[in-house]
Amino acid sequence: MRLTLNLTHACNLGCDYCFAGAARREQMSSATGRRAIDWAVGRALATRDPQLDVSMMGGEPLLAFDRFDELASYARSQGEREGLAVRLQSTTNGTLLDEHRLDRLAELGTHVAISIDGVPEVHDRTRRTHAGRGTGDTVWATLDRALARLASVSVVVVVSPATVDALDATVRVLADRGVRRIVLNPDWSAAWTPAQCEVWRAAYDGVSAEYVAAYRRGTPFGLNLFDAPIALRIRGTVDAVHGCGFDGGDVAVAPSGRVYGCGRAVGEDRDASSALGVLTEAFDVPASHRTPPIPDACLACALRPRCASRCACVNRESSGDATIPGDVLCWHERMVIPLADAAATTLYRERNAAFLDRFYTPATEVSHATRSCSLV
């Protein structure tokens, strides 16, 4: 069971590709947040799910840190009361992680995902304040503090036309810095040109080389776009690979109390017709709300069982239709899955101990991050 609380629509940045829409000050009330947690705990118990994942998102969730702290503590206490494991996670732009917040997040045991699109000068191409000031230097300093203070840190890298030329270097620098979980999130809404796609392909070749090299060095890192298809090939299934809330396993609650299939689907929360309903004591996920059907054009594709096109939000961003993957998405999956397979084959043949332990040990968790994550 996965619950996302979109604590606020406010954000202190104006990133080029943000899907959350116009920032505004609306913030989730204590009553709405607690009602959402109670509902999720009850659903987890009813379905005999031993674990509840609670994710704090926005906007920028640290702008509502008092509410964040209150609701994270409440989720922990409710889980303990019911004998339910609660895992806390938050995605942040990294500009507000001061010493106080880091200390509190450490006390809560929160996994923190920081959005970083490259070294400072690359990061500043897309992730700036509303006044146009870059944030790269601030965010990289934050990353170092977070790695030193928090038990679990990942980095979310948005792959966009403006930064894709530096992607392989970005992954290498992050791995050298000590990041052990990297999430690559393509900007599916961008108008990718053929020339930019060629740069993208070359960058992924470099990422693949770094992925293999890190295992050989004994300092491997999780990489969502490789780990998910590898795990699916080896095990046949893995939790939270495609991460589409339209299977009923996710719910996201907006400050208004409207419920959506996932945090990515909330957006500006202005169109009630795209919501599942309003959170009340009687609310339940509609039975009709499920993962989109497989398009006819995809049925004969050998990669379909491991393809990210089952995510409704990714499909909508890439093609305009939640049920149909766009051409760039299809091209991307046909590119990245063979690269993942080639890396896995190399490491398997070398009998790399870390690789074998990660993917051939049944109890090993492949990744807490999904393939389709926030562009926060």
C-alpha cells in the first residue's frame, strides 16, 4: 500500500518541466492528512499488507515542514499501534534542507530523494528560482550534508533535452559522490528531436558503462531504468517496478482532499473529473480504476512485459492519451531494455558477487524507487 500526501502546491522553484503546474499557497490541513493516513492504514490491514509506504510531496513539501513533521509522526504512531511497518519517503528540490530539517528527517527515518539534474552549471539550465537564479551550488552542498546525516538518500535526475548531453557525466559524478540510488526520469512531455535522441542514446551508453564499472569497483548503485527490467527478466515480477497507481495500489491525496491514482496525477488539482473521488470515511478506490489496457500495437512486442508504457501518467505526457504510449516512449524502451540486458549479461558472466546478491537473492529489495517518479 502506497500513500502520497501532496502537502502543498507551493514551490520556491520554477523548473522548466514541472508537471505540478502553477504554484499556489494552498496547504493540506491536519484533518485531511490524518484522515488519509487512517484510511491507508485501514486498507493495508484489510488487504493484509504488512507495510505502508507514505510519501510526502508537493510542490515543495519542505515549505510545509511543520505539517510534514506532524503527519510523518502520526503515520509512524498509527503503524506502531496496528503492528504495521511504515516507510517514510519525501522528494525535495534540496534548497530547504537545513540542519534542523535534516536532524528531524533522520529521527523519523525518512528516505529523502533530492532532485539534481547535473553538476551546478548543468543543473542551473533547468532548475532555477522564480527570479531566474540557479540553485546548483546550494543543492550539491545539500547533497553532501544529506549523505553524511541520513541513512537513506537517493537522487532524482530529470532527463531533458537541455541536460541530456551531460547525463552520463552526471551519473558518474553522483556515483563518485557516494549516491547509491539514482532515479532517471525522462521528460516525456518534451518535444525531443531526432538529433537530441541520438545524444540521449550515446548518454545511455555511457550510463551503462558506469553501471557495470561501479559493480566491478564494489560500489554499485541502484538505477531504476536498469534495475526494473533486469529484475523482471530474472524474477518475472518485482514490487513497484512500473509504479502506476492506476492498479489501485497507490493513492495520492491533494490538499483539497481529492484522491488521485498517484502523486504525479495530482497536478494543479483543478479538474475534479480526473480524481478518483474525495477522501471520506466511506471512500474506496473505484473498481473501474485500473491500469490502462495494453494497446493492440504493443501486444506482439517482446519487450511489453518489461515496458514502462503501463504507466498512465507517462503515456498521457508522451502521447496525450493515458492508454497509448508515445513514439519517444516506445523508442526509449526499445533502447534502454537491451542496454540493461547487456549490462546484466556481462555482470552475470563475470559472476559479480554484488550483482548476484542483488538480483538472485529472493529477499533482496531491488529498489524503493519506481520507474515513474516525480519531477519535483
